[in-house]
Amino acid sequence: MATVELEGVSKAYGAHRAVHELSLAVASGESVALLGPSGCGKTTTLNMIAGFLDPDAGHIRIDGRPVSGVPPYRRNIGMVFQHYALFPHLTVADNLAFGLRMRKVDRSEIARRVGGALDLVHMGGLERRYPRELSGGQQQRVALARALVVEPAVLLLDEPLSNLDAKLRQAMREEIVDLQQRLGITTIFVTHDQEEALAIARRIAVMDAGRVEQIGTPEAIYGRPRTEFVARFIGEANLLPGEVVGSEPGGLRVRIDVGPLILAPPEAGIKPGDRVLVMIRPEKVHVRPARAGAPGNRIEATVKSVSFLGAVTRCHLTAGAQELIVTTGDPANLPAAGERAVLEWGVEDCRLLAGSRG
Amino acid sequence: MRGRLSFLGVWSWAVYGFVLAPIVVILLASLTAAEYTSFPPQGLSLRWYLEIPRHPEFLESLWISLVVAVVSGTLATALGTPAALALVRYRFRGRELLNGFFLSPLMLPAVILGVALLQFYTRAGITRTPLALVCGHLVITVPYVVRLVSASLAGMDPSLERAALILGATPWKAFTRVTLPLVAPGVIAGAAFATIVSFDDVSIALFLASPKTTTLPVRIFTYIEQTFDPLVTAVCSLLVLLTAAAVIVIERSVGLGRLFGTEEAATPAARSR
Amino acid sequence: MSRPATPWLLLAVPLAVFGALFVLPLANMLLLSLQTFDRTTGATGGLTLNNYGKFLGDPFYLGILGRTLKLAALATCVTLVLGYPVAFHLHLSTGRRRAYLTLLVLAPLLISVVVRSFGWLVILGPNGLVNSTLRGAGVISEPLRLLYTESAIVLGLTHVFLSFMVLSIATALGRIDPAVVRAAQILGANPVQTFLRVILPLSLPGVAAGSLIVFTLSMSAFITPALLGGPRVKVMSYLAYQQTLLLSDWPYGSAIAFVLLALTAVSVLLYLRALERGRFRMVFR
């Protein structure tokens, strides 16, 4: 299995910079997601790895070898396209055989490998069908099989699940993870769906406006986001602007703009005097009815609305101009809309992000 | 891809040259100073253009062609537009059949139409009149109007009309203020096309021709059958220049690419189809 | 907007006028084809199939039928070969260039067939472009007889109908999903393989449509074969013209016209049938 390295890769369309000095190293057998909103440059990056676009600057190496100048048909990469791009004029079997024929594999071997690949995606027996006769989920599997049957060094997926309905998406996610681990193939995939990225990838590169904001494991990205964008893009976040007023043995003391002093864990590069954003995930905040409080991080707020969403209940509150969100699995004992409440959280449950507002 | 592109490029430009050659040749040959048609022309002179006024039959034919063309074009548009509207906007039994029916004259050999019309109009007693020409041309021009207006209508998001209705417009208002402006290019294109097709037609006009109702293309045709002296090259050149002028006017106002579907549809909803 | 009467209200006048101008004459012609020519009255009653028999029984006339088919088929092949690269070139171009090229392809359609075919007379004639060039280069001393041959007709037909083929193919190329082309590339197909195995098959609907249009138009063409083939190299439409206008034998002329129509219709049906069963039928659904 191959490694993939991007170093300082840039691509611009006229004045618009689609990708800006992007660097990323994917280890052999690893699965990495490029996650970001539309227009962030993730698909452009994928297309550059595949060879459909040439970078304006920077290097791309596959298995240590630079690939600039190598056309897509010589890169030995497998790719699953967003709308599958199955050949409408060929049967499922011929679709899969295509890549093998290009590699001059002989007839009997082709038949064997095609059969094997179809079994791998649970589509055995559908060799003679045409793409038009298949459902979305089936087409997706055939696309996957077609990419894998040639035994590529790298697998690229462009928004592979975005066209499937929710239930199917869940099922396919698990299948893809399973396949990826079984085959141990280096995988890079592009998505705008954070849930998908969290579920499938071992590492996520969160992208915005052509740059990588943060690369890390799902836990790291979720629990320790480094920028406001990442905090907001993955899951929900409460972001309270404030200023660091002092350093203590337990962490950094921060005065939040809307009032209270709280304590947060130390963060590299942040010192007293800096403007910061205090980030707390909604599920880490606890709601108590208003009363004189115990020590710890707390803020008083008024409940705006309470929404029951099945597995969780979502509470929307305001403290002055600050919006706050709390989620909990236990809807009992929640104050109603209009009532005052106290929100508490542990020091270890919040993080500081370098603030830009102020 | 570079290498392939230049092969394609060279081939294509050679073919474009092939397509333009006869026209260019006529234009140049009409400038000959000699008595006979040759290429390259012997000497350069405009004498044959000056010769044209001395042959009033050509000018008469030009006039007839223009009159018939404008009248057929207008009538074809008046007939074809409501038909297209009915065929595109409504669903009813026989719709596909009627659509095919309106487009069928284009599938028929023009000669068949010519023969049939000659026979029928003689029986109806209207041969040797411009009316026969107009009627004959309607048969081959209405299909173009129906086709072009239909294409324009189909490319328009139908929910725009519904939006107008829900905002309080009556069906007539919705049609005139929303549909018609959006379909105008198709209607204009249809009208322009119908006029040009009528003007250029030879096959039908040939069968319906009489001394008083000889259109220009027919007169050119019969002239060429006997001789092709430079006079007719000059006449043909004028025809080419006239058509070119008309094409430029159409291109400026509507754009030919859009008419034939090689460009994108006008509305975002249609584009996402 | 969905009252059931409305479409018919809109269609009433167009349908009536069109029907009268189109269907009636054709019906009349069919009737005439079954009558007998009479020098004094034009045609006499008594329905008979004599005219058709006369045509189908005479090898001379059948030869003309065969020639018409042959020339139409040749013209179709030549336009396909010439036109496909042009269509591809058009498909690959963008922006203003594409607009101009489209105009270049379409504009000739707007100039009368007479003028376009006449141009070929000037090119191929004894004093025309070809002969003057060859004579000037010393290759020949006597002008070549290029006109009034079957080749001249095929050349003229190709010239007149090329635009239809190009547009048809270009449209079909435009409908191919670019992602499918990329899929072929990533699977290892170089540009030539991508073209032969993916683009060409997927463009076949355009090729079929274009071929159909060019074939039927060539079968029915009148002016071009008349000018470039003359009375010496007759095709079906010229025959109908000759019989009707020059010899005033309306019944026979009508019969010939209907044979032409039938032949064209049968060819189209056979062609469409073949497409339905063929290897790439999936592309046409």
C-alpha cells in the first residue's frame, strides 16, 4: 500500500485561490477524510491527487515518487465518484472488467477478480445488469467494486454517500469502514458531512477556504479544536468571548465578556492579556435551577426554548447577548422557557481558542 | 491532449473550408470581367452586378420572394405558437401524435409536397397566385415554429407561471407578463427561421411556379439549368449577402447557439434538469 | 391552467389550416397515383395499381431507385466521417470560440440550396476551380468531366447536409457525463482508449440521429442532384419532377413520389429496429 504526501500544494482559478499551500501526509493503509463546507477546496485537492488537475505550486508524492506530469491513467489509483460515473453502456461485469482490461489482465483472471470484487460488496449475481437497472445503493457498491478490483495503491472517494438516504448511508458507512480495514488500503475521501468523517476516518483534515485548519483523530478534532471554525464545523459549540486575566496553578483565569470569571486549562500560545473564546460542547454543560451556586465554572442564563429530539433534548438559552446551547439525554428537571437557570461545567470540559473578536 | 487537439483542429478547419468553399467561390467568380463563368475569375469588375438591373425578372422574383417569405413567416408564427403552447403546457390524449403530425412535413421529401400541392391547388383553382406559394410554404415553415417555440417553452420553468398565479395574476396576465417574455426568443427565432426557410425554398416553389409567381431561388434554378453565365453568380452573391445580413441581425438579437441547444438553458431550474 | 378544453381551443385553428394544406393534398396525390394518365383530361378515374406496376416492373426505374439509395447511403457515410471530428472539436471548444464555430456550422443552412449547389458547379465545371488549378499546374490539358456524375452528387449532398450531422453528434457528446470520462481515465485508459471505449459508444445516439437525418434528407434531395447530376444521372425525386412538371403525367409522378416515400419510411424503420437490438442499445434508452 502506498503513502500519499502533499507538500505546499496550491491551486488557483484566476483570482480565486481554491487550495492554498496545503500539506498532508497519509500513511500506508490509513484512512483520512478531507472535511469542509462546499468551496473549501477539498474536491480540488482530491482531483489533484488523482491527476485531473495540476497543482500550480507544491509537490504531490505517491509512495515517495513525485507524480507531477503523470496522467491519471498511469497513477494506479482507484476512485469512486460522487455520482458513481458508471459506464451506462456496459454491464456491471464489464464496468468492473474495464480497469483490468486496461491493465491487460487475461480473460479468466478478469472473470475471477470481477466475481471476487462483487462478492466483496455483496453484489454477486448482478453481473449482467446495466447501471440504469440498479438502485442508488447498488450503483454505489458497483462503483466501489470497480475502483477496488484493480487493486490500486490508493483509494479516493468523492462524497461517496451524499446521494444515499439516511438509513442506507449508515449501512454503507459501516461497509466502507469494514472494507477499508480488511484490505488495508490507503484511503482519502472527501465529504461535507462531519458525521460521516467522524465515523469513517482515522484522521480528519478540516478544511476551509483552501487551507487545512486542523488535522487529527476524530476525538482530537472534536475534543480539542484549535480554531473557531473547527469548533463550529464539528458538532455544536458554545463559544464565549473573553480575556485572559491571570495564570494559576490550575489553569488560566478568564473573564467572560458577559460577566463571570471562569477557569480553563492552559493552552499553548495563550497568555494573560490575550482575547480568547471559551469553547464548551453542549453535552458538557449541566443545567441547574437558579440558586446560590457551588464553586466551579458557572454562568446564569434565561431559557429561550427547549426541544425534544428523541435521543437528546436541546436547550437554547441566553445570557445577555450571549447565546448558549445545552444538550442532555435526561429531559426531566429541565427549566421551562422563560425561567432562569444556572449552567455549570468542569474546568477540564472547556478549552480556550485564540479569539479574533473584541 | 495537445497533439490530438491539433489533429482535430486541422481536420475541422479543413472541413469548414470545404463548407465555405462554394459560397466563397461564387462571391469571387461574380467579380469576373469576362463573358463566361470561371474560377479564378478573369479580371476583376463589378459589371455583372451592374447588369442585374437590366434583367427586371430577377428583381421581380426578389420582390415576390420577400413578400411570400414575410407573409408565410408571420402566418406560420401565428399558427405555430398557439400549437406549441398547447403541445407543451398541457397533457391530453394524442399529444405525442399531434406533435409528430406538426413536425412530419420536415420528414417528407420536398418533391412529394411539391407534386401534391401542385395537383391539389390546380384542383382548387388557386395555382398561379402568390396565395398558393404562401399556403405551400406554410406547410414547411409551421414545423420550425412549433419546434423552436416548444423548445423555448420546455426550457422555461413551469413553476414561474404558478408563482405568478399565486401572486394574483390571471392566466392571461401570467401568460403575457411571464411566459411570453421568456418565450419571446423562441418565437422570434421561429419567425426568423420560417421567413428564411420560405425565402430559400426551391422545391415547393418550383412546382407552384408560373410567370407571375416565380421566386428568386426558382428563377436562379431554371436559369442555371440552361446556362451559368456570371450574371447568375452576381445574383447568387447578392442572395448570400442578404442572408448574411439577416443572420447577423438574428444573432445580435437572439443568438443562434441558444436556438439549437448547444448553449445552456435560460433558467436555473431548466439547467438543473 | 388545466381545463381540458384549452389545448384544443389553441390547436383548433392551426390544426385545421395545417390539415387542409397538408393532409388533403397528400390524400389527393394518393388518389391520383391510383388513376391513369390521360392526355386530354390529365387523369381519369378507375382505381388501378398500373402506375406502381409500371415502376416496379421496369429495371430502368428500379435502377434509379437503387442509385438513389446508394447515393444517400454514401452521403451519410461521408458526412459521418467528415463530421465526427468537427463535432468533437466543437464539443471541446468553449466560450466565444464555441459560439463562432457553432455559427460557422449553422450559417450555411440558412443559404438557399440552389446557391450552395451552384457553387459546386463553379468549382467542378470545365472552367472551374479544380480544372483551372490542374490545368495551371500542367497536370492535365483537357478539362476533366467532374460534373453530372454520381460523385458530384455525393459531394453536393455531403456539403448540404454536413451541418445536421455535426450538430447531432455535438449535442450527443455534450450529454456525456464528464465524470464517466474521468472514471475511464482513472481506471487506466489513455486518451485513445477513453475515446474508443467510452466516448464513442456514448455518442452513438447522436451518430444515429445524424445518420437518420442525413439519409432521409439525401433520399429526398432534389435540387442538388438535379443541378449536379442533371438529366443524365437521375434520382427518384428528379424522376418525379420530370414526370409531373415536364411530361405532365401526374398519376405516374404521384406513384413515383409515393414509392420514394415508402422506401424512405421502410429504411428508417429498419434502421431504428437495428438500433433497438444492437450492442449498444442501452445507450439509447
